[in-house]
Amino acid sequence: MKTFDDIEVRRPGIARSYLALLGAQPGRPLALFAPRRVGKTFFLDHDLAPEAKAARLLPVYADLWLHKSAPLEAVNHALEEALDDLLVPDSYVGKVARTPVKKMGLLGASVDLGDEPHRRTLPQAAALRLDALVTRLARQHKGQVLLMLDEVQTLGDAPDGVSMVATLRAVLHKRREEVCAVFTGSSQEGLARLMNTAGAPMYQFAQIIDFPILGDEFLRLLAEHFGKVHRGKKLELGELRDGFRQIGFKPALMRDVVKAMSAEGITDVRRGVENYMASDHQVSIWLALLNSVDAFDRGVLVAVAGGQPPLSQATLKRLTAIPGAKPTISKVRSSIEKLKRGGLLSKNALGLTIDDPLFAEFLQKRG
Ligand SMILES: Nc1ncnc2c1ncn2[C@@H]1O[C@H](COP(=O)(O)OP(=O)(O)OP(=O)(O)O)[C@@H](O)[C@H]1O
Ligand SMILES: [Mg+2]
């Protein structure tokens, strides 16, 4: 290991336990939920996909967020790519070599390659195509497909999310011999919406799992590397744990904090987090985030960060201080909806909160 950036924690054991769960309940997907930036996508990519391959499954990844208005198309696209990978050898040469050559002239005269071998075209309708693709891919792979759908809460926001969830559910059930699926999502709010989508609650369909945050192993690796860089200086595990909790268990952020501490040569983690939060770099990110919403929404954010009930009379009164604002309950409601969709606010068991705990602290200090 050479730098802080090379520090990675692999969790093959968790991946294997998820695969075992999938194997034990055919047709039922797992839904992994956790806050933003804690390592869900990293896990799919670095742990689940390799373990799936080792178990002779074919992992296929799709990010539904990238295709927000038509998430099912994103799934189909990923399946089509996977099918292409199986059908078409990597290089173009390989590709043309598989088609019977009709005519070949030397020295660039005329090269006429035969038609690509092709199969019956796939159905146009996204729902039918999903069904056909899954079947075709599994047959081609001669084994089960593992569909990894990232940012699945997007389905809850899509215009026809209800029918999409129903389709997904039907295909995963009908083709349970051919395909299994893992969903991940970050928004508790999106999850709640999804749960009540498509007639039957999602939790009867998918098994919902709290995705585990990284533990001491990651913090120990950070401390170890710090110790190598600064002989004689030591980061305390307990302090690292507190700091990690304070920043919302986000590994990339924690690494940045420790990197900055290393640059400054300090070992007090609490001060490290404080310095990091006060750094120009971080402050400008938060200011940009704040400026991405209008003055009224900013007021609502500050109220939530300050722990005030956003729909209370006291909050409404405070919001009147914003020039031009005529706050009403329904205006605050729609502002909250907007902020939730933008990922700035989220709802958890304790109620409405600022999604990023450090941003919340920043707002409190400014508020
Ligand atoms: N196991 C790990 N070991 C080391 N670093 C990690 C690990 N998992 C995640 N990270 C770091 O945290 C960053 C964020 O992880 P990732 O993108 O997987 O989070 P996420 O939960 O998918 O976030 P989002 O909700 O924004 O999609 C990664 O870019 C990586 O640098
Ligand atoms: Mg992700």
C-alpha cells in the first residue's frame, strides 16, 4: 500500500452471505439500503460482482438514476450490453471473423464481409424486452444472471414507477431460475414510496437489508498508514470511530480528513474534522450547494438543520424574514418535497433531517 487513496476494504464474506440468501429464496430480490456515500456501489463492484462470478453467476449492473425518467430502459440497456459481450468477441477483428466472409480482396481492393449472424429481434416494449433479454442472457451464459440495480429508489420517482415495479417483480418471479437480483438505494424516503408501490408492499417482494457501514478494519488501515508516514505519531482508534460517526460513516470523506491531518501533521481527530469542515475547499462546496436552491428553500434547510419543526408557526414566522417570501404551510411542504428530491433532505425514523450530517453542522453554525 502506497498512499491513503489505496486503502480499500473488501467484504467478500458479506457478498457470499447475500448470494446464499438469494439462493435460498428464488424470485425474491434483496434490497440493500444505506445513506449516501457509505460504499454501496463500491460493494457491488468490488465485492458482490467478483463473488457472483466465482459462483458462476453473470453479474449485470445498472444505475437507474442515470436514466431517471425511464429506469426500465436502463436495465434493458445493461442486459443488452452484457449480451453483446457474450455474443461478440472483444475486438472488431474477432467480430468480423465470426461472420462468413463472402468476398475478400487483397490490398484494400474490396472486402465484403457476410451479414452479422443475427437472431429474432427483441420486442420493442420495455417490459417484454426485459423478459426476453433475461432469458436469452441466461441461456447464453449457461447460468444464472445476477441483476444489480443501483439507486433503485429512482423507481419511486419515475412517472410510471408503479407499473415498472410490477414488471420487475413479475419478471423476477417468472424467471427465477434464470435471474436473481440485488437492489441498492439511498433514500429512506424513496424506499418508503417504493414500499407502497404496485399494489403490494415492496417488502413482501424484496427482502430489505440494512447495508452495513465500514467498521474498524477501515479505520485501522488509515491509522496504520498514518503511522508509517509519521513515525512516532499515532491516531487513536476511539477518536477515529467518533470522527467517522460524526461525518456519517463516509469512507472517502474520512480518508480526506485523515489525509489533511497527515498534511498538517496533527493527530487529534476531532480537530482534524473541524479543520476539514472549515477548509476553503469544503466551505465552497457547501456554499455552492446552498446557492443551488432559492432563498426560501435555504430558509427551510436552516430551520430543519436547527431542529425546528418545519411546519410550525414559529418557523413560518421566521421565514417571513426572507425578502419577498409569503410563507404558508403548503409552500413549506412543496419546498420540503423539492429538497428531498434533490437529496438535500431525507426522512428517517427520527423525522426530517439534512441528508449530510456535516452539511447540517455547517448550516447550524451559519443559521
Ligand atoms: N470498502 C471500501 N473501502 C475503501 N473505500 C471505500 C469503500 N467503499 C467505498 N469507499 C469510498 O467511498 C466512496 C463512495 O462510495 P460509493 O460510491 O460506493 O458510495 P455509495 O453508497 O454508492 O454512494 P451514493 O449514495 O452517492 O451512490 C468511494 O468512491 C470510495 O472512495
Ligand atoms: Mg452509489
